[in-house]
Amino acid sequence: MKEITQKIQVMFSELGDSQYGGEAVSQLEHALQSAQLATDAKASQELIVASLLHDVGHLLHALPDDAPEKGIDDMHENLAKEFLDRYFTAMVTEPIHLHVDAKRYLCRREDGYQALLSEPSLLSLHLQGGPMNEEECLVFEQHPHYQAAIQLRKYDDAAKVPNLQVLPIEHYLNMIEAIAL
Ligand SMILES: [Fe+2]
């Protein structure tokens, strides 16, 4: 088994129970629901794995679960990219890196999107710079992985359902093995 596959298993078994930033699900539940939504949508293997791992940045720092309530942006999208870059191609790491910007983009570009965000997500939006302006949207659209980031963001936003039955993490280990560098 590759080093990263083992690391992912260990991280989620040790830290997956932590609360997903003020939401009604744990980090593991959130990750598995995101990956399930990507799977159901027949997304690429890379986007499924990106969905599973998009919030590992939250598991890589020692800040408390409620950091946003204290006015702290944990910059988890950057932490995740730094950690994952050694193990995956940009097809996995860039949608993860951009998933916060995707929220800021959708707030500007998609009618009704912001109104559907959860309370914790709105709180972090504020810390992350708020909705993009028009110029920022145009720059974002130049990124080769921006559409994948938007897809990931939609799975992310919907992956907050308490007690949902989903595939376990073991289901994704072969996929991680197959696409990891
Ligand atoms: Fe998330």
C-alpha cells in the first residue's frame, strides 16, 4: 500500500470524529458524503478522491474546530494542497486548492447560491474575503481546474446531512492507490 493511502486511513481514523466546523456532521462523515455525491454524479476518479480529501487541511493544523467563530481563517485549502502535492496530480490538488474560491465565485455568479449556504459556511465566507468581485471572477475562470472546483464545491455544500448511510472509506482506498503518484 502506498504511503499516502496509509496516511489518509490513519488521519481519518484518528481525527475523523472531530466536528466539521459547526456543522451537524463529523469530518469523516462530511468527507464520505462529498465523495459519495461525486461518485453518484459519475465524476472522474480524480474528482472523487478530491471530494474525499478536500477538507484534510482542517486535520493538518492544531486550531480548534470553532476557529472561524473566533475570527480565524485556518487557510485549510492551502494546507491541503501543500500536503497533497507530493502524492497527487493537479487534477486532484487544484480543485481542492480552489474549493474556497469556488464558493466566493458562486456567491457572485449563481443567483440564490449564497442564500443556501449553511451558517458556518457563511461565517467562513466572510473570513475568506466574501463574494468575488467581477474582476476576481474573470481571473478565476482562467484557471484550468475551475470547473472541477465548482463541481467539488457543490458536493461539499450538500455533504452535511446527519446520519446518512454512505460507502465507507475502504471503498475509496483502491482508487487512491490507483491514482496516487
Ligand atoms: Fe467541505
